Amino acid sequence: MLSHLLTQLLRSFGIFFRTIRAFFTRRLVGLWARLKRLTNFSRQATKVAADSLQSAAAIAKKPTSRGDYVETGRLFISKKFLLTLAVGVIVLALLAYFVAWPFLLSHFFTAHFYVGDNRIENWTGRVVVYSDAEKTLPLYEGRLEDGLLQGQGREYDEAGLLLYEGAFADGRREGKGTAYEAGLLLYEGEFADGLYEGEGTLYQDGVLLYEGGFAGGVQSGEGMAYYANGGVQYKGAFADGLYEGQGTAYDEQGVKLYEGGFAQGLYSGEGSLYPAENERIDAVFADGAPDGSIQWYKAGRLYYDGEADGTVPMGFGTLYTQSGKTAYVGRMANGTVDGAWLVTLTAEEFREALGESGTADYDKVSGGFVISSPAIGLSALCSYQTADSEPAVHTVYLSAPRESRFALLPGQANVTLDGWPAPAVSTRQYSKTDGVNLSTGSYTSEVYALDGCNAEVLRKNDQAVLVRWALATALPAASDADAAAEAEAAAKEQAQLEAFLASLDRMNGTGAVQQSAENPYYGQADVSGAFSGCAIASDAARAVEAMLDYWENAEQRAALEGSLTRTQELLRDAQNAQASGTGSADAVSALQSRQTELNGQISVCTTEMAKAAMEAAAAGGGDPALYDLSGLSVLFDPTTLQVNDLALVAAAYAQAGGDADSADSAADDARTLALKTALADLTAAYSGVNSARSTYEQAASAASDAAGAYAMGTGSKAGWYEALSARADSQTALYQAVGVFTRQANTLNELTGGWVSRTQDWLAEALLPLYDTSAQ
């Protein structure tokens, strides 16, 4: 049956094509005969056209006679049908070429384009785009919508290696995908707007580098960084590709190095270091290192608590025994006890420095007696008491301790001899000393000449076994050295006073106040350069206000920090006095309260400085920390100024600036009132400066007297420090008074279009061009 149908179908197609051939053959023969008869083509053109139209119309009509058919043997085929069929074939061919084929190509096939093909811009469908005309190096592939990659696709580098495979949106990487570099896995995870975004995994040379959160193409949020060996390097928070926030760092063997806060990839804030097995150092970190004091634990018990330079005990601190008792309370240097400080102590002070560890006394040793702490390995040879002096330390010995947790000899833990001069090296015989844990024998000796004493290090097989500090004389001489130092400090304070008062005298004409000493919170550059970024005069005026705020708070902060340093020293003295039974808890408590108060005030100043810096930047000013801000201030006698003269200046400035109401009487009255107010405020501020200066001079004189009394032994350190703090407070008040006057001068300068700058030469180079521009 199927064979019969196919046979009939083939016969029908044969009849159809023979009919078409016969039809067109007859027509061509007829036309050729007619052409031969025609001698004038132009005369016949109209007739031929008309006949053709009539023939086409006739064919298109319903057949009514045998002439409307084409005879093909046994079949008659309508001419209308043949015409319709021919037109249909042509239409179908056109549709297939211009519609069907592009549709199939875009939906079911993949088009291959050279990157320079103009069709790419508007193409919709699957494509492979090549970087070369020969189409051998693919550039990207996937589905385009209006020329942009959408959905899943791939990108390749110039060598044809896979660069990215994953989701696209509007031609950019979006969603989950995998990135490669030089054919090696680089990243797999989420993308947004072409960048790593969300959860992902980063590789380097195909090796796992990081897994966790991303934002803007870099590590952000919680994540883990890895070493090349696959071990975890860091686990915690990231920001902008760096460690930021809470996290934990490890070495390549997986041993924890640090746990705590990070900032910009460095240890920052509260955290814990793990320098060795069963050891931990707690501290507040800054820029990757402990900032200030540390708490060092060994085997879970506190070992050291105190000041440090990084992780090296340096400054005042406390060492503890395994049982939790204090083994040493005093100064540390280079990771060990400060022997140069210990030889300045009395015998009683040395006992106090040994804390609760337990001591042993040895009488009649080299003309004195030895106080020894076996737990820490620290001993001191002291002089006997005389009618003129109490027992004092002469020589300090540091040897092997009874408790192994104490590692205080050079070469152990963080102990160094940094800062010591070159030694004189020899070999000598050492004789056993009572209370010192070292046997008689021959040792390599290194002798150092230090400030105030001599030091010796004995070594056996290059290992330090003893450190000895000794005064050059038989009796302690610390008191004379202290008196000389205090006298030198008093002289320095007096010199600063004279320099400051001289600068105030220079201010009463033109110019600016100069601080008595360099302030660490702003620089030395000419302050006029700070206003180069200000676009208009009002911006410059705002910048002046902000920088004055910064200057005042910087001066106050420096003064407060000086007071804090003195308070901390007094607190240590009071604590030592209390520990020795000669002080009181009330004195310690009062100093601790004062220390807390000063820290709070310093914090406020720091915050205000930061706010002022931001306000200056918002007005177009430079960073206040870079400039000599004392150049901002101005001081002159405002009582000689005339309101009417200034009103004329202000009116002229307003008119030059295009103020339409500047000539109005109401505007004149308003300006005059504003100028009167400004002059009144300026006069009051000037009076405040003079009053503050008088107070400062009195406080400075009192501080000078207190320094002299302390140097001569008729006054106390506490009294001198109190006078110094009072002088610092009055100096801060004077700076603030000058700042108030300068602000009022700045207001007057705005009202008068730069009159103060012109007449007082105040920031003229920076401000006058701005006021002149405003007046044009």
C-alpha cells in the first residue's frame, strides 16, 4: 500500500514538472515567433504589457474553457493553479531564506561569527564569536540577546584558553560561574556585575587560596585563607581583600599564631598571640603589634603583665610565679629585668620589687649582704646601713631561676641586648657568690659600659649563664643623677615659657602666635596652602573655623597627654609607696581617678580633631595635620576700629558682589548691626586673651618656682607635677582664647570682604584672591 502511494506520488510530480515544462516551452516558442514579426519594440511595448496583464488576469480567473487548461497527456491542469503554485513556491523560498532559516539558526543551531561582524550587535541566538577572521580562536560563546550574552556561556583569552564558564546577564558575568587564568582554575562561585560577589572559592596557580564571601571582586565577609600546602592560614572576617574584624591566623603546620581583631590585614584591637606551645600573649594591638601593655601567659597561668615594646617586656611590669604570686614588680628592659634601674634602688625597694616570691638573705658577702629570690634567679649585693645612708643596692645578679618558666637570660625567649654598646670580651675565673645560682669556674666574659653602671655577661658554650650590673662606686649615686635630671627639666620648661610669652608679644601687631614647643598632631607646612582647594570665600571661612577647632583640640590634647604622663608616674610612685607601707590607698585612688579623667578628656579631643578634619575637608581645606596651625591665629586691638568705616567697606563689598539690595537703607542698618555685634564680640574676645595670658604667666611662674623647689629638695615631685599640669591647663585656655578671637576676626573678615586679611596681613595670600573674585 505504501509502495503504491509513493509510486503515485512520484508519477504526480513527474506529470507536474512535465506540465510546467510544456507550458513554458509553448509560451517561449510563441513569444519568439512574435518577436521575429515585430520590427518596432517601442510601438509594441504597451501592447505587450497590456496583453501580459490581460493574460495574467485571465489565468487568475476561474477557468471557463479548455484554453484555461494545460493539456498533459491524460491530465488537464488549470493555468490558474500553475500560477498560484509558482507564486507560492517563490514566497515559500523567500520565507525559508529570510525567516525560517534565521529562526532555526538562532533557536536550534549555533552561529559562528568573527568579532568584527556587524551582525553581532543585534544578534539573538546561540553564537561562537572568534577573535580571528579564520575562526580558529574563540573569544566567547553562548546565547546572545540583542548582541549581549545572556544565560550560560563561556569566555576565552587571546590564546583560546577558557577564561570563564558560567552565567551571564547583559553581557557581564552574573550568577554562578568559574573563572580561569592561563588555563588554571582561578575562581568558582558567585558573580555580580562581572565581579566576584557572594560565596566563592579563589585559587592561585590552580591551588586553593581562599573560600568564603566576596564583595566587589575581593574577599569580604567571613572566609578562610589557605597556604599552598592546603593548611588554613586565616579564618575569620575580611573586608576589601584584607583581614578585617575578628579572625584567627595559623602557621603552615596548623599551629595557631593569633586570634582576635584585625584591621587592613594587620593585628588590631584586642587579641591574643601564641608565640610558643602553651604560651599566649593578650594585648591591644595596633599596626600588627601589641600597643602598650601585654598579658603573657604560660601553661594557662599569667607570667607577665605590663608595658612592652611589641611582645618584648619593656617598661614597668610584673612577673608571676606558677602559683600566681608576684615574682618581680619593676622595670623591664629588652625582655628581662632592668638591672640598670635596680642598682639605683635601696635595699627595701629591691625587696619590694621581688614581690611575693620569697627571699633569702646572705650576710657578710663582699662587705655587704645579698638579697636573693631563687624563684626568679635575681639577687642583689647591698651595702650596709650607715649614719648617712640607708642600705642600697650596689650589684645585681641574674642567673638560672628555680622555676623554669622564667626565661630572662640573653638568648632566651625575647631577651636581647639591643642598645648595648660593643663589649670587651675575655675569659675569666668566676668565684661562687652566696645567693647566686652559678658555680665557680672559667667563663667567657663580655663587659659593657652602660649609662650609670657597668654590665657583664658570662657565657658557657655560647650560652648566657649570668648577667651582672654593678655601680662604679661602693655607694648608690642615684639621688645625684636624679637631681641633675630634674634641674635640666626645669630649665627646659623655663625656656619654653619665655618663647611662648615672646610669641604673644609679637601677635599684638600682625602675624600669628607660635606654640612654645612642637605639637605632634600638626605639621610645619605653611598654613596658607591649606586653603588652595577652597572654591569660594565662604568655603575658606568655613575651613578656617574647622582648622581652628582642630588646632585648639590638638593643643589641649598635647597638654592633657603631658599631664597624663606625669599622673601615671605619680601613680606608680604612689603604688610603690603603698606597697612599701609608706603610702595610702586614698592617694592611689585619687591618682587613678585623675588618670581616668585625663584619658576621657584626651578621647574627646581626639574625636573633635577627627570631626574638625572632616569639616575642613568638606569645605575644600587640606588635612590640618600637615600644616603649622599656629599660623591661623591673629591678634590685634579692636578698640581702635570704627563701625562706620567698616560699614562702608562692607557695603562696597556687597555692591561689588552684585547684591541688589546693598544700597537699601534696611540692608545698611542690618550690616551696621552685624558689624557692631562682630566688633563687640571681638573686643570681648580680646579682653579674654589678655586675661588668659595673665593667668598663664602666673601659672608658668608658679611652675618655675615649684621646679626649683623640687630640684633643691624643698618641694615634692607631686607638687611640681601639679604646678606643671596647672600651667598646661592655663596654656590651653590661652590658646582657646586666641582661637575665640580669631573666629570673631574671621566673621568680621567675611562681612568686610577680606578687610582683616588686608589690614592685618592675616592669611592674605590665601584669602584675598577668593574675596576679590567674589567682588567681581
